[in-house]
Amino acid sequence: MKRLQFEFQTNLDFSCGMSEHCFTLRCIPVSDGRQTIAEPKCVILPHSGKVWRSRDSFGNTLICGRMNEEHSGFLFKVSGEASIENSCEAPGIAQPFYRAYTELTAAGEKLLAFYEENRPAAADVRLRAEQLCEAVYNAMVYQRGETGVKTTAEEAFSVGKGVCQDYAHIFLSLLRTDGIPCRYASGLAFECGETHAWVEINDGTRWIGIDPTHNRYIGGGYIKLCHGRDYSDCPIERGIYRGNGDSVQTVSSKVTEV
Amino acid sequence: MNTPVADARAINELLARYGVKFGIYKNGSFKEQLFPFDAIPRVITAEDFADMEKGLVQRVDALNMFLADIYSEGKIIKDGIIPEDFVYISKGYLAPCAGVMPPKGIYSHISGIDLVQAKDGEWYILEDNLRIPSGASYPLIARELCRMTSPSVFESGKIADNRNYASLLRSTMDNVNCGGINVILTPGRYNAAYFEHSYLAEKTGAVLVQNTDLFVEDNILYMKDYLGGKTKVGAVYRRISDEYLDPLTFLPESLIGVPHIMDAYRAGNVAILNAPGNGVADDKGIYYFVPKMIKYYLDEEPILKNAPTYLPFYEEDRKYVLDNLEKLVIKDVSEAGGYGVVFGRDMTKEQLSDWRTLITEQSRRFIAQEVIDFIDLEVMENGQSVMRKADLRAFVLSGEKTRVWPSGLTRFSRIADSFVVNSSQGGGFKDTWVLLPE
Ligand SMILES: Nc1ncnc2c1ncn2[C@@H]1O[C@H](COP(=O)(O)OP(=O)(O)OP(=O)(O)O)[C@@H](O)[C@H]1O
Ligand SMILES: [Mg+2]
């Protein structure tokens, strides 16, 4: 077991004042049998406006809010302590929609062909997933700037380059083609100063975390913030506001061992 | 009985003056069109209506049970009645609604069921509309005007009064209201059915609002009032589609939705009519399974028939469709408004072969049906009586009980021999008279 101290902050800087800002944050990690989270703290600035909690149908805790007054910056900061089993497993069963393609994870011609080339021989779900994970890892080159948040698995695979989100979507697409229930996980990882994305597969009784960007099972250094069928189900921050300016986002995270 | 009421021209002029219009998008621009009214009513006998009513109630009850099942346990899939492939990848299936039970378990509060009557008198269901079926206001207002021009016809006591639509709708909203006022949420005056939104608001006493009149706080939906205060909303009859409903859950670029309304709904603090996610049940692919649903959930034989339908997804059906394409109707599962409905008999050899390829490659995307030779009704055209194809949209309201409105929207084609009656394709409408038992 690992005991970790975590801190995660996102700043939005607007080029001019914004008003009627409504947001939903999925930044509160929940205890799930693998990770145990002690009293996570969440600070949101500016203080004006209303903030409350909600829950989505994927089981994530949501921080919702509404700020009417004009503001030119917005930040939220979550911190707390997590005890994490040195394991990749958490108990749970998958709803059937986790087997179905979504817009971001539907396999097109290229991914279907790639799946055929790499169709796993093993019968065991975990072994099948391992093989598909390795195939993704070998086929892709990690590179920023080639893809965006709306890039589909098929598009990212065609480019052959991408970031953790793309690795996860391609892996999900292959798993769903193979009939394995799986979901997108978003959170913090030990060595990385930003947020990270990986995948959880379900073997009937457990969710098993696998990180295709590093071709390995997740371990004690991963803190999950939220999950969904793909990225668009569970962005960590989603908001709308009135105003003509642009916004610049900066994200930082710090995970240290206690 | 089917004597026309007064003259259609007077009524059409009145309709225009009242602004009974529908809007359509054509070549990217918005146009308002009148929906031409024909004065000869469609008449449905008391006996016919009684059968139809039983069949419609049965069908809508089963569809509501299907929705409750799909968004919870999914028993009908586990029991192998409907393949999983037809449900979770449907555009209408919304995972953000999974596990959410709407107030009183009702998903489809206002259902618009499209039927046609074949030449042998048998009624066939063509389609279920469970999202935001429009059109009830047209026969309502037409009747109102006819009542003014020819009062004696309606004083005979032979025709069911259709003015109860407003009270039916109101009690449907009240039944699921979670405490607070009823509102009708419209995207605004550029919507095709804006006339209907304002008309129904006036008739039901609900407040007509746009998204900017509403906001959510602590998972409760409020309406802003003039004095800077707020009033809790208990039920929203929304006339905007699911994907625009909440920009924080669905399409982020929606400018007509209410941020966090889904949070208020999931928390059980507001009823949304119809419930989000209903699209999974009125998908043209799922239509094929409705008779099976009726047997499965109600253990009853379906009273109303489906048009004979084939799913190219099943090999046996695909073979039949490819072999008989020239006599079938093909429908794109994800389209509506008469778009994506094509008749094999109108296709050239080349088109037939292109369609065969498309159907083979994208078997989940299409359904095929036998063409139902449905009846023509008499329509007045430039002072002459002509015969035109007509269908019927029946309105079924699920409140404490499920009830069928004793009227409906009869749509007819204005093109001779055309089977496509949709208003967006230039069709007109008639009032529908349901006769009272002798
Ligand atoms: N099997 C059929 N036989 C004869 N005519 C048909 C058949 N199916 C559809 N039509 C004609 O085509 C019209 C449109 O069909 P349908 O209702 O399935 O499509 P739609 O695009 O969903 O239209 P809408 O949603 O506006 O009712 C019907 O109203 C009817 O006039
Ligand atoms: Mg129809």
C-alpha cells in the first residue's frame, strides 16, 4: 500500500471578463476498494456564486457551480491524502453500455483491420487485453500537438501519434471490438505533472486498470478522479460562459509519497 | 357525416391570421410556411376508435416499460428478446440517463403514434414518436375555428369534443410535477413548432419560457421572475431535443439548453416531459421489436399491427430485402420528417443496385417494409374533389392512466399518388372527428 499526498489545480485565464459561468467539475476522487481517499478538499475561486454537489450516472461525484458576476479568471484546487493498494483492481461490475462503441471509440476501417491483425489468441480476458494494449503501445508514438480533445480513436490511429487520451481511446475501441467491457479513466499519476488517462477493463467482477501509454497495469501511483465510456463522458472540467474572450487553461498536479 | 364545414378558404385565412404556421429549413435557410388545412374532416367511427384506443394504450404502456427496463436492468436484452446491438449503440440511447428513474416511472408522457388505414379497413402502426411529437395544436385550432364558422355541426352531440387536449396535457404534467410550476420550454420563435408551444402554454396555464428564463442551483430548477426572485419549477414540458437540453451533459455548443438541468432531473427534483433518452425506443430499428415487447412485458397479443418489417441486420431478412427491393420501402433508421424514406418502385436499375450495396454494407442503418396501400381521403383542390393519401397521428397521453385523445392530426399528401404525407414535404392537414357511440 502507498500513502500519497495529492494536489491538483486548474486555472482558467480569460482574455476579458466572463459572466453567467456554469461549470461541472469531476475532480473529486472517490474511494473504490483500490484507492481510499481521506477528506478531499476543493477550493474554487472566485468565491462569488453558488457551488453544490451532484452525481452522474457513471458514479462520479460532480462539483457544480454557477457564477453570474463578471470574472476574468477561474481556478479550482483539490487536495487530499490517498491510500492506494499496490494493485490494479477494484471490485465492480460493468453496465452493458460499456461494451458499446461511442462516437470517439467507434472502430472504422483502419482499426478493424488492425484488430484483425492483432486478434488475441488467449481466452482469458486479461490476457486478451494485455495483447491489445501492447499492440496499441507499439503502433503509436507519443507526441503532443497532433491531436485534440475531439479526435476520435480512428483518426488518432490513422495519424499514428497522440497523447494518453488517444492511446486510451484506441485501446477502448479495440477492446470493444473484442467484446470486452471497458471504460475511460482520468486522473493523476505519480511521475506526471498533469492529468493522465488510462483504461479499465471489466472481467465480470472487477475493474482492472491498464495504462496503454506505458503498456503496463496501473499501480500504487495512480489516483483516479473519474471515468466514463470515453473522454467526452467525463471531462474533469466542463463549463460555459458568456463573453467574447478566449481562455487559457493551465493544469498542474503534484503527487508525493508520505 | 363528412360534410365539409363552411368553406376552407375562410378557415385557411383565419389560420393564417392566427399565425398557424410551421417552419422548415430548406437549402440552409429558414422559411415559414402555412400548413394547408382541408375542410373535409377524417371521420373515425366510435367502434373503430374504441379498438384503436385499446391498441394504442397497450403499445404506449409497453414502450414505457421498455424504457424503464433499458435504463435499469435491461431484462429484455438478457432474456434475448432484443439484441444488445440495437440498443446501446442507438443514437437515442443516452448513457447519462442510465439508472435514473423519472418521476412515477413515466418516460413517454406525450406519444405521437403514426398510423395508416389499409384499404381493407385494418389500421397499421407506421411509427412511434416518443421524443417531442408535434402537431396536436393544428386539429385543436382548426376545430376551434370550425366551431365558430359552423357551430351547428358540433352541437349535434355526435362528435367527440377535442378541447380536452389541454386538460389532458395539464393533468399529465401535474401527475409528475415534483413541486413547483409547470413550464413549456421553447427554443424560440424560429422553431418549426413555435406556434404550437405558445398555443399549448396558453391553453394549459403553463408558463412559456426560453432557456434564459431558467437556471439551476443546488440541483433545483428555477424560473427567474421579474423582481429578481425565483420560482421553483416542478415539471418542464420541453420542446427542444435531448442533445440540446443541457450543454454541460450533452452538446456543449447548445445555446438553447439549460445548464445543469440534468442534475436537477437526476436528483428527482424536476420532471422532464418527455424524459431524455426516449429516442432509443422510437428508433426505426426498435420499431420492429415493439410487438415482441408487448408480449414480453404485458403477456398480451398486440392489438394493432406493425407494417411488415425486415431488419437487414438478420441474414434471412437481408436476403429477402435484397431480393425484393423493388417492391419495398427503405428507411434510414436515424432520419425523421420523411427524409430518408425511399420507395424501391421509384428507383432506376442503377439506384437499386447502389441501394443493395449500401444495405449490405450498413445493415444496421436501414429497415425495409412492405408498402401498405393505405386509403386515399377526399381533399378539395381548387374547388375540385380529389383523392389523396392520408395518415393519422394519434396522441396518447400517459398521466395517472394512459389515455388517447379522441381526435388527432390527419396529414395528407398534396401530390397525387404520393405516399409521403409529411408537412415538411409539403403535405396538408385535416381535422379528425371521432364519433361518439350512438
Ligand atoms: N410501409 C409504408 N407503406 C406506405 N407508405 C409508407 C410506409 N412507410 C412510410 N410511408 C409513408 O412515408 C411517410 C413517412 O414515413 P415515416 O413516418 O416512417 O418517416 P419519418 O421520416 O419518421 O416521418 P415523421 O417522423 O415526420 O412521421 C409516412 O407518413 C407514410 O406516408
Ligand atoms: Mg412518421
